[in-house]
Amino acid sequence: MDERDYSAADRLLMGFDQALQTLFGKPRVTERADPARGLQDAELTPDQKQHVARLLRVDHTGEVCAQALYQGQALTARLPRVRDSMQRSAREESDHLDWCHNRLLELRNRRSLLNPVWYAGSFAIGAAAGLAGDKWSLGFIAETERQVCAHIDSHLQQIPMADRKSRAILEQMRKDEQQHAEVAASSGGAPLPGPVKAAMRLTAKLMTKSTYWL
């Protein structure tokens, strides 16, 4: 059966399975290799290692939110081409989840305890954006990815240059996020109103502050 022939109930069940894999299992990744593979690890001080790990934990939670947003929007998207585009982007975001988690394990740290809460909230926001219409849903993705790029840039400024593994992961993630933003905008995404953008930045700030510690 072609993916476009799935019913809403089918997509809901698949989305639930995707949520479980995102939060507790190993996400379905593409054929792309981990950018950090083969790079020599840096000798970081205990404080540096802890700070980098917490930054990567925030990035990992950001990818959890991205998965939830894409799944929620794909569930309510009206046009099959829009739904397919979101699902392709979500598969690439799964790579980011895997890369960040692998790096967290290397740094002897963990995923955020708040991931289920942020997943649920992001899924609801994504579904609401999809219900508002495909142009707004795509516009929401474009703005989200732009803000993620700025967020990654701030982390790259904080991670030591010697930590080539963490930097390689974030640099590839940034390239992907930029591409996702451009695809969403070129597919018909509408610019979001200023208050919506401000609310998105406020929510992102709350997420980063909380997951840095938890």
C-alpha cells in the first residue's frame, strides 16, 4: 500500500510508534554516517566535558521536539506532497537524534528527563499548525528551523575548538536545518506574524534552560 493511502488512524498509530522510538528506543536513521565517526576525541577538563554534554543534551531535546512537530504536522497536513516533505525531513532529523545521543554516551551523560513533556507539547503545536493550513504549517517549519540554526550557532561558539566530534555533529545539523527551512519556504510557507515568532523564541528559551539541567 502506498504511503499516501494510509488512513488518519493508520498515521496516528505510526506516529505513536515513532514517538516511542524517539523517546525510548533507537530512531530510524538514514544511510548517512555519523559526522563524528573516525574523529579523535579531545581531552576536555571535567567542567568543559559537563558543559558540552549539557549543550548536546539541549540539542538532542531540540531534535525530539522537531520529530514531534513534524509528526503532528504530517498528521494534519492537507496535501500529500506537504505530508511527504515533512516525513522526509523527519527522517533526516532522526539522524540528528542518533548522532547527539551517541555523543552523549561518549561524554557519559544522558538524555533529558523532560523529553516526554516536550514531545507531547511539540506534537500538539505541530498538529495545530497543520490544522491552520499547509501554508502556515510550512511557514512554522521554516521559522522553527531558522531559530534552530541560530541556537546551534550559539552552541558552536561555546564548544571548544578542540572538540572536533561535537562540532562536526552540530555543523552538519546546521546544514540540514538550513536546508529544511529553505525547502519549507520554497514549498509555499507563509511568513509568520511577529508575536508568533516571539512566542516561539520564548518557548525555545524555556526548553533550553530546563533541559540544560534536567
